[in-house]
Amino acid sequence: MSYSTQQWTDKTVVITGACSGLGLAAAKHFISLNAKVALLDINEAEARTVLTEIASPNAIFYQTDVTSADAVENAFAQIHNNFQTVDVCLNCAGIAPALKVLDKSGSAQPLAHFNHVIQINLIGTFNVSRIAAQYMLKNDKNVPKETSEDNGVIINTASIAAFEGQMGQTAYAASKGGIVALGLAMARDLAQNRIRVNTIAPGIMGTPLLLNMPESVQESLADTVVYPKRLGSPAEFAKLAQHICENQYLNGETIRLDGALRMGPR
Ligand SMILES: NC(=O)c1ccc[n+]([C@@H]2O[C@H](COP(=O)([O-])OP(=O)(O)OC[C@H]3O[C@@H](n4cnc5c(N)ncnc54)[C@H](O)[C@@H]3O)[C@@H](O)[C@H]2O)c1
């Protein structure tokens, strides 16, 4: 197996959080490359609209909660059964509910809130990656031992909040910092299996969360970006994911996709 722009047919790309924002843009992008795409998301209601929009027999939705070991194992078993191979895993499922450590009345941030964000963003990412790696290893038997080709590529989505967590982002920043930290360790673990692991740390991207905000808020957010002074587009995220797959020398790295933005305290 090797990656080049011409060779996406017959590759299977598993994308979590695929019913919205960055995951959805990536799903459309890989479908446009003729890859087979497994869309994993907890939101079944949205899946119908998404599949109608994508309108391709190469796209299959699997309702999956990334925090559940059983659900993820079942999803991958079905994906392998349907597509016979798992080549790329792109983890986009995530949440970002903000809460300060102490609220206005001095009450502490509920532990359940912190736990919930870590469960979905960090543990969910690890849960999906570990099972993806198990299935990518099955590609090993299809290629000669001396090959230099990858068995698979895992791409995790962190955030620049991993480096510059803002007010209200303790849980989110910790979850994304965890994703950054596990990237190199996982790349080292999976090196002998010829599976690469990289992380994308987006800045402010034009996904529904931001695009539903008032124009004035979007403009002031865009103004904080150094250059280009605009929100990042989900299509730019998708193109970076494709590039990571096709550039074999990228491994164990976290790539900021942020127009040189360094976030301030708020
Ligand atoms: N949009 C940005 O500006 C931005 C910036 C930095 C990082 N990110 C990260 O990129 C990723 C995608 O962000 P987005 O803006 O596209 O978000 P989004 O809310 O548009 O999409 C996230 C998707 O994840 C799904 N999801 C949530 N919990 C899940 C679970 N337990 N199991 C399976 N699916 C689940 C949701 O249903 C949704 O479809 C997130 O990890 C986010 O933290 C986004």
C-alpha cells in the first residue's frame, strides 16, 4: 500500500466526528479522491442528511460513541467486513464546552464536566486509534516483508488550545494536550508495524460552531489571526490530512494549522 494522489481507490479512510465540521469536510474530500469512507459519529439523526449530501456508495455511516470500547470494536469489525481494509484513521470527534475552574459564585467546576471532556476528546481518540492500528496491521500480509509501504496512517485532531489554553478551557486544553502528548509515543509504539501517527492542531476553523456566531464575532475572531486574516476552512484541514497520508516522512509530529495565531488569555 502506498499513498499518492492517484492511489486512493480501494483505500479505506475511517473518520470520527464525520457528521459535522472538520470530519464532514474530510469525508467529502476523501470521497472526491475515490477512497472508501467510513463515517463514525454519535449523531445518527444528522447522518441521513450527510449521506444524502455525499451521495456516494463509497460512504457508509456507523453510529458509534468513540468512548465505548464495544461500540468502536463493533464498528471496525463491520468496516473491515464491508471494505476489507482499514488504511487511514482520522479522529475528529470532539466537544469543547467551556467552564471556568470557579464560577461567579465561587463554586468549583464539577469534576463530571472535566471528566466528560477528557472521555470524549482524549480517551475517545485513543480508543479509536488503538483499534484502528489493530486492523491496519492486517494490511501487513498483503505486502512483501521488505516493503517500505505503510500499513496505515493515524491522524488525531488536537487544537492550538493544547499550547495556549484560554479562560474556561482547562478541560478542553488538557484533553488536547493529552492528544499531542500521546502522538509521539504512539508513533514510536507503532513504528515496527509501519503505522504512522500524526496530529493536526487547528486554530480557528469555519465549522458550524463558529459560523453560527454573529458576523461581528466571526470578524473579531478572524482579526486575531496573523495571516491570512480569516477563519481556516474545513477544506484546508482536509487537504492537510491528505498530505499527511501522502508524505511518508511525516511521523510523530503535531502540525499547527492556524495562520500563525497564538491565542491570548480570552
Ligand atoms: N472548529 C474549530 O475551530 C476547531 C479548532 C481546533 C480544534 N478543533 C477540533 O476539531 C474537531 C472537530 O471540530 P468541529 O468544529 O468539526 O466540531 P463539530 O461539533 O462540528 O463536529 C464534531 C462531531 O463529533 C461528534 N461527536 C461528539 N461526541 C462524539 C462521541 N462521543 N462519539 C462520536 N462522535 C462524537 C459530533 O456529533 C459532531 O458530529 C474537534 O476535536 C475539535 O476539538 C476544532
